[in-house]
Amino acid sequence: MMYAAAATAILVTIGLALARALLGPTVYDRILAVNMIGTKTVLLIAVFAFLSGRTDILDIALVYALINFIAVVAVLKLVELGYLFTSGDTEEQEAKPE
């Protein structure tokens, strides 16, 4: 019974984070809300694994958490710099005046 209440509370916070992701005034609020949704999804998977008695599902939750972290870092870099990766030549050319 208590785990069902925990799952319900997690779903409510996912709903609130979804509202923040849709209404957020800045792009950083939206990124933070999407990160929060990912974190709450990991918690929901963990609660489901405990309720079903299948602890092997926790591996899926860990992989999802790692993918969520890498995706948020990549999106933040994309928002801040405008690109995800470079060959490294661009920075050297900008630093050296001709």
C-alpha cells in the first residue's frame, strides 16, 4: 500500500515537471524539468522492480539514468555553444590573429 502511494507521488511530480517543461520561461527551466522527469522515471522503475520482485529491472533503471545524464549534458552544451562537437581547428583559428 505504501509503495503504491510512493508510485502515485512520483507520477504527480512527473506531471508537475511536465507542466514546467511545457511552460518554463527559459530553456534552462525546460532542460531542468526534462532532467527531473528522467530522474523520477528512474525512481518509478525502481519502485516497479521492488513491487514486482524482479531486481534485474534495476539494471534498466541504471542505464536509463546514465543515458539521461549524458543527454542533459549534450543538450546543455548544444544550447550554450550552438554545436555538439568540433574538430578542434576552429578554436585555434579564432585564438590566433593573422
